[in-house]
Amino acid sequence: MSEYAIEAAGLRRTYRSRTGWLRPQRREVEAVRGVDLTVGNGELFGLLGPNGAGKTTTIKLLNTLLIPTAGTARICGHDVVTETREVRRRIGYVFGGDRGLYERLSARDNLRYFAELYGVPGREQKRRIAELLELVRLDGRENERVEGYSRGMRQRLHIARGLLHRPKVLFLDEPSIGVDPVAARELRQTVADLAATGTTVLLTTHYMAEADELCDRIAVIASGTIQALGTPAELRRHADGRQVLEVEAYGVTDAQLATIHTLPGVREASVTVAGAAQVLTVQSDAGVDVQADVLRALDGVRLGRVSARQPTLEDAYVAIVNRVAAPSRPLEAVTA
Amino acid sequence: MKLLRMIGVGALLHTKQLSRSPFEIATALIVPVVQATLAVYLFRAGGEPGRLLEAAVGAGLMGVWSSVLFGSGGAIQNQRWQGTLEMIMLAPRPPALMILPITLATAVTGTYAMLATLLWGRLLYGVPLDFAHPLLFLLAVPGCVLGLGMFGLLLAATFVLMRNANALTNTLEYPIWLVSGMLVPLTVLPGWTGPIAAALPTTWGARAVHEAASGGPVWPSLGICLAISLGCLITGALMMTYVERRARAAATLALA
């Protein structure tokens, strides 16, 4: 048995497309630009990154859905390009969202079909399906058509489907996207239980709390390369020497945000929308009190609660992602 | 045995999924009536009212072909839209085995088109259902359907690669049923269509069904249909393995 469940070395993937007939335009998008990582057997590994960072492409390279443009990847010691079927026997793949299921079939029929495809022995199928329906708490609803299911129920069915053949490695691509908080908590519990039984899990997510709570190690990916890798505690250190100021505001303009960026001691500043309000988050050097300057820059804006706090994993993540040099240049148009 | 069960369960569940589609149901209700009407009026206008059964059977065959063609092309595209194409391709099996149940399911739903066309022909236009070989007809239709299902696999192989597979299906529907002599006898077509017709399993399947309905040696036509279809199945299976790899390289398994 291989020492690592997942190994990737110099993994690259370029998407090429062509549009137009008379004057065709060829486009190349370099989605993954040399990913190196190893995940140990039974490890719960997180892959974090903003939209378009290359998370899903990396997963699809590892689970054989895409062929790498360069580099190699192995799952349980088997090469993803030359030993595809051996890899597929050992992996499960679950992605977030509404798609990927047969809507007009029941959960039981969906599972039965995939059990056949994944070679679950006939005599074991019934027991395994019942076991999984219970695990994902869909027992009692298994004969209803999937089209009537809530997003959380679909997501749980996805997980059951991914586990049918008892995979050694499970790829979870943003499984909690669009799922309500209660369902997301249940999902996290299911993932934690799986890891506890020895299944290697590679999880991509946007939710820092989820990664912090679940993952043994986390890699932050941006612009197709891994920017940081370590335990949640290690990653948090990327925000060491910083403090965070949060201001609830109503009507912060881009110009004001730009001004805040230039204040002495300010390292990062961003605005997120929370309901009717905005939340301005300012990361600054720990020794510099920027609160007065920030509030002055927000002159004329209606303000709510103002608070200072220690950096979280999310702040570290923002610091890592923002540190990525110059904006990525994924598009290179070439006239044929 | 395990393989047969997988194909059987897959075809059954895909038939279930297809037969519950409102679009499929509406199409299944309307198209046979339209096709039966067209065929009957065509033959009446041609002064051959005695060949109404042949007309209805021909119209039914058109329905089977449409179902296989749009089923294979549409099914692959539907799998892509549903996000299930990647999931079935991820199974540790030869890719052809993932697609064959889908094309068989479309052929099964096509059988319904044949039955419905005959039924509407009988109810609306009084087409006499006097089959020359009733038992052979019951054998020829599933044989033809099975053959077309295998042919569908070859078509599906190309559809896996193309994100806009629908465009190809539209251009193939009419030429194939015309060249295969489903409704119009091959003798009235230009000579150069002959070799094309001879190479298509649809031609021999249609001939077998027509012979079972109107008289003639059913077995040779059915045998040739199944032999060519088997060839399509083998070619389709080999192509599917190649195409699956190409699709993984070109990233066309998913919509985006």
C-alpha cells in the first residue's frame, strides 16, 4: 500500500477553446499551474481558494475526469492517466449543487443504478443502500422522486452515492454550497465520521469555519498554484502581527475603501454585504491603532457597531490570497 | 451475468427516467398520430390504399429511429445538463458499458412509438392490422429495436465529444429514414444511395419489419441488421474508449 493516498507533482492544466469560423479565436486558460501536494492515508485535507482559483480543476485532475497537460498524479499509488480504472475503483466524488442525480428517479433507484455501475455485488446492494440511506438520514424518503428533494437532501444523497463502493479516497467539491446551516452542520458531522473510519477526504470549500473545524491540513490555492499549506494553526500564523477592525456601515464607497487601503499600518481592507448593512474589515499591523483614521475616512457614512478582534483563519486566508502577486492573467487571445 | 444485470438494470432505470419526462410523454402522444396521418395520406394520395399497413409500419419505424437518434444524442446531452455524464464516466467500467443502457432505453421507448403509430392508424384510419407473419413481426420489431440501440452507441460516441450534439441529430433524422427505406421504397431513390442504404442497420431492420408485416423472408434481413449492428456495437465500444479519453483531454464531459 502506498504511503500516500494522494500524490501530485507539477500538475498543470490548460483549457483550450476556439470560437468563430471565419476568423477563429483560440483561447487558452491556464487553470492549474503546477500543483504539488501529498495527502496521507486517512487524512482530511482541505483545499481553499477563491472562485476560479483552480480547486475544481485540481480535483478533476486527481479523480481522472480531466487529463493533466503536464505533471503526474497518483491515487493510492496508481497513476491517474495510465491506471484510470484502478484509480476509479478507489475513489468517490461528491460535488455541491443541485445537479448530478437522476431527478425523475427515487433516491433508492439512483443508488441502485450507481451500485451496479460501481460493481457493488448484487447480494450486498440492498444492505449497503439501506445502510447509506440511514447514514445520510434519507431513510423513510427513499422512494420519493429526487425532483421533490430539498438541496440538503440532494447533497446527502450525493454523499451516499459517493460512498456506495466504500472508496478509500473521497473527493468533496464544495459539498456544503447552498445548504442551510443545520444541514451543513450535519454534513460536517458525516464528513468527520468518515475521516474517523479511515477514509481519506479531500475537501474544497469556501467556508473557513468548515475547513478549520474539519481539516487536518489545508492548502490555499490561488491563480492555479498553492500559496500556503499547513495545519489550520500554522496557516493562522500568516496573519500573525496583525489585528482586525470590523465596522458595520451603510454606504461605503469604492473611493473611501481605496483611501482606507492607503492609511499607514493598513494591510488589507475589504467590504462584504450582510443583509442591508456592509461590514468593512480592516487588517492592520498589530502595533498601529488605525481605528481613528478609518472612522475619519468614513466621514458621512452611517455607522453601526465597531469592534476590534484577533485574526481568524479567514483573515489569514484573505492575507494569503491577497498576497498573490499581480492579478492573474488567465486569458491569452491568439488569432489563428 | 453481472454484466447483463448491469445493462438490464441500467436500461430499465433509464427507461423509467425517460418515460417520466413531460416532454417525452407529450412527444409520445403527439408524434405517432402525426406520423400515422402523414403515412396514410401519403399512400392514399399515391393511389395505394391497399398498402396502408405498410405505411403505418413505416411510420412506426420512423418513430423508433427518431427515438434512438434523439435519444442517443439527447440522452448524452441530457446527462451533461444533469451533471450525470461525469458521474457515470467515473465508474470503473469500460465507457461503452455506461452508455449502452441509455441507448437501449431509448430504443425501448421507440418501440412504444411503433405500437402507438399502429394503434392510431387502426383507430383513426381503419388501417387493417393483417400481418403476413404476426409472430415474426413480434420478433422483428424487438430485433430491429435492439439493432438500432447498438447503432445508437456508435452515434453516442460522437455525441460524448461534442458539446452541441443536438445540431448533428437534427441533420441525421430525415436523411437516414429516407435512405433506409422506412417509408419510401429504396427502388424510387437515386442509385447512389444504394451502397449507403446497404451499410445502414436501419435499412435491414426496416426491411425485416416490413417483410414481417407484408410478407417476405424476414430472417435474412433481420440477421443482416443484427450483424451490422453488432459491428456498430464493437466499433462504438472501441470508439467510446478513445472518445472518453479525448473528452477528458478536451474537458467536454461537463457543460463548462
